[in-house]
Amino acid sequence: MCGIVGYVGPRDCSDVLIEALTKLEYRGYDSAGIAVFENGRIKVAKSKGRLTDLVEKMNKEGKPKGHAGIGHTRWATHGEPSDVNSHPHSGRRVTIVHNGIIENYKEIKQFLIDNDRTEFLSDTDTEVVAQLLDFYYDGDPVRCIRRVLHEIRGSFALGIVFADRPETVYAVRCESPLIVGQGKGEVFIASDVPAIIKYTKDYYLLDHKEIAVLRNGTVQFCSLHGRIIEKELLTADWDEDSAEKGGYPHFMIKEIHEQPTAVKTTITPRIENGLPDLSECGITPETLRGFKNIFIVACGTAMHAGMVGKYVIEKLARVSVTVDIASEFRYRDPLIDENDLVIIISQSGETADSKAVLSLVKQRNAKTLAVVNVKGSSIAREADMVIYTHAGPEIAVASTKAYMVQLSVMYLLAFEMAFAKGRISEEECRRLTLELVRVPDIIDQTIKRIENVCRYVSTKLITADSLLYIGRGLDYALSMEGSLKLKEISYIHSESYAAGELKHGTISLITEGMPVIAVATQNSLFEKTLSNIKEVKARGAMTIVICDQKADIDFDVANYIVRIPRISEMLMPMIATVPMQLLAYYTSVNKGNDVDKPRNLAKSVTVE
Ligand code: AGP
């Protein structure tokens, strides 16, 4: 979604803003712009398209020169992507950038029109806020922002400059993320840490409806009621290199290769004497014994990690687990009470629908556990318990390493819960934990062993219009993620299907040469899946089978076979994920797509 940046300090402000926005490109955008104080006056440059289009425009028309300003990458919600709808937007004395949605912008616009403010240039909700700020501005910026905060509804973060307050940037957030970076004699605002990590690792998290005033290289915070507040300065625990491609052509492939380390870093601190120990996350065996039902609620890839979690928790701990899509769950008046545990999985910790579910289930007194990658994010802060995944920054829109670490947390939880409930012995828990500890090395070997195979097989997919991913049991749960990965970056329509369900309708889609990718890693279901592969092959499908090294399968059944190391079938998803990611990645590369920034998508979906 949109990215916000701001700067006050000695450097060339336009350069800093563009550089910082580049680091937020992964969030997805379709236009960009900046506003900088040049000789005491606000100068705006904005353009539809990529940041390079904006830079080209500034090279032709003159780059704003100054030391304080705000910048923005826009992912269109209200009004099409165009120069005029790009941010910043201005009232007479106020210029703003905005991430999020103003729900009551129509009423506010009407109010402004009724009060003779009719100069709206764009279709955006943002311009309405700029005009409202201007309407109430009486020379006291903070009072004006506070007043407007009482009137606007929605989830948003704003960067604001007032024409008569040169060299000063104001910022405020309500739901949408915003941080304030503190460097030596310079200050920044940004939607996310990667934007500022080149300049400083130190930052403040702006809380709900807090206002930041950036001036003279320092920042002051105040509450909605105008009270000055002190905030804790945090330090990012990763460096600039983590947010760079490090020699890889795309973030996605870099992040695939980072998975062994990410899993190791996530599980190691949660294992004590060979057994899972989630006590540092506020989770004890007593906590895990106390729930009647478990709900896992999330969106997209994170929800798919929950699907694997369901199979594993139910199998080992014998507790009923319901997995739900957050955007559905929040509106279906779910049957939840204080005896239930709701697990929200989210890489960003800022996904609007997942956040809404968290508030809903808290109102119903359910216990909440967040599995989140971004430290200090809204979901992490609001849940009763949090297990941080330690994947480091995930920049590619298509989630890979975040999914893998989410899986590893699902296993740790399942093992500890099953042991706490007496469903597995200590010996079995140790055996499973040890096997999990060995997984990062096997992921590493798998990537090395099959990357070229997947690169080759992907060349067989690029002309397809549509394909199916099939599997049974955990392989089915996994194929949902394989299918999503492929479609989001290759733009090939793909559907995941329970292999045994094909005969009930979907098999009629199979035509000569249609690719069917079968995930067949579950020994206990192998023969059944094999029959389904034969069924589609007999009807002309081009079959690609992901199976383990020892699987008994021939080229008369599979056109292409991707063999991966065999470990216990319960843990196979962590290995079988790798070929699915690589197939998606290389198909996208071979099609010449923008792998890290697929069309129409945003990394963090902070609006509904
Ligand atoms: C998948 O590759 C996507 N990035 C997407 O499905 C993502 O998992 C979803 O939007 C949820 O995001 P979150 O984990 O940040 O909540």
C-alpha cells in the first residue's frame, strides 16, 4: 500500500525522499510525489508511474532544493492512478501525503463545499483532508491537526507541511503504520524501517493518534489532547544489507535463499533442552492446556500457513482448529468465547482485516496469540501473546521466507501443545523437535539441489493460460500456497484442488497439455494421489510431480518430476514449499514479469 516518507536535516531533502521511497517500492504503488521547502516555499513534484518517472520529470522541470519535506508512493484507492491524483495534495496553506482511507471523506467534502471550499482538483480522499486542515488552520499546526483528528474517520497515516512553518514536518497516524527515525542532527518519518535504515537504525513507533513534530533535527511528540509525551527509542536489529538484494537479481530469490537462516533464527531461541519452550512469548504448558477450540485467522499466504498449522495441531494435540480468512471471519458473527484461542498470523502485523479480527475477538474475551514478523506492529502490540517470527525484512511482495517461518512456528506450537496435553510423550516431542532443528539444513540442500530443475520445468509453464495444483492432506494445504505464489507473480490462472475432489467437477477443465502440478509428499496418501495424477494424465494433462527421492513414480505418469529430500511426512511441507516457490519465481522471471512488484498488488494491505 502507499508509502510515506519525510525528512528534516542537512542533506538534500529531495534525494533523501526519493532514496527512502525507493526502499518502500515493495509496498506497491502506481504514482509518486514529493513536497520540499525551497527557499521557504513548498515546491511539489509528482507523477503517475514509477519513481524513475518522477525523477525524470524533476530532471526536466527542476528538482525541489531544500532540507525539509515529505514524499509518497501511492497505491490508488480513490481515483485512478494519474498525475493529478498523485500525492502530495494541498489546501491553500497545507500540503499532505497520506496512507490509508478516510471513510467519511464524502461528508467532509460536502461540509467544505457548504462552507465555500470548492477548489478540489483530484478524486482523492486525501485532498479533502488537506482542505479540511486548511479550513481549520489558525496558525497553530498541532491544534489544527488535533481538531481534524476528531473529525476524520478511517485508518490513515499523514505527513503534513504548513506553508508558514518552513523546515518543519508534522506526522500523525491512526491505524496505518508510521515510524519516526532519529539520526544525528536529522529526523525522518516513514511507513516502514527499510526506508530509513541507510541513515539510522534508531526509531520511534508512533502510536494511535499521536502527533510528531520534526524540526531542527529533533522530534517532539504529543497526544491527541495536546499533552507532550516521551517515547521509547527503539533500534532496528538488522542493517542496510538486509534490505538490499545482496547480489541476487530479485528480493524474492534472495529471500528464498534466506529461509534456512530465517527458520534457524526463529526456532533456536524457542527450544530448551531439546523441547519447545515458548515461555518468552508468554505461552506456558498451562496456557496451552486451557483452550476448548482454536481459530487461526489470517489473509493470503499467512492463512495458508494456518492451514498447515490446522493439520499438524489437530493431528498431534487433538484440538479442533478452524482456519478462516480474516475478511470473511470478521463479518460472520463467529461463535467465539473466553474458552477459545484465536491465532492471528501476519507477516506485516498491519493487515487491516486481520487487525479487525483481533479487535473483534478481544471484545468477545477470547485469548489472542499473534504470530508476526514485524516488531512493534499493531497486531503484535494488541494481542495477548506474541510469537515473533525472525525472518528479517521481507521485501518481495510474494511472501516466501515469512511463510516458511510461520510454518516453523506452527510446528513448535503443535509440539508443545501436544506434549502439554499429554497427547505425545516427552520422547516423541524431543524426536519431533530434533527433526525440526534439522530442517534448515535440509531446506538449504533442497534449494541447491533443485533450483536448476525448477528453472527448467518453469519454461514448460510460461505458455499456459491456466493450471491446477493438486494434493491431499498436508499436500493439499501446501498446494494452496503453491497456487497463490504462482498466480500472483506469473499471472497464470491457477487453482489449488483437493486431489480427491477433482472427479466431482473440476476434472472437466483438463484439456490436452494443461499443466497439473501434483504435490505428493505424504507417504500415507501417496497411492491415492498417484491415482489422481493418472486420471488427469489420461485426459491429456501435462503433469509435474513434486515428491520425495524415494517415491515410486515414473515418467509414464509424470511428464516432469521434482524430487526433494525425504523427512517425516508431517514436516514435509517445509521442504516441499521450496520447489513451489522456485517454480513460481522462475515462471515469473521467464515471462519477463516484475517479480518483486507484481501488478496491482501491495506488500502490506492496510486498507480493507
Ligand atoms: C502473498 O505472497 C502475499 N504477500 C499476501 O497473500 C500476504 O500473505 C497477505 O496479504 C497477508 O499479509 P500479512 O502476512 O502481512 O498479514
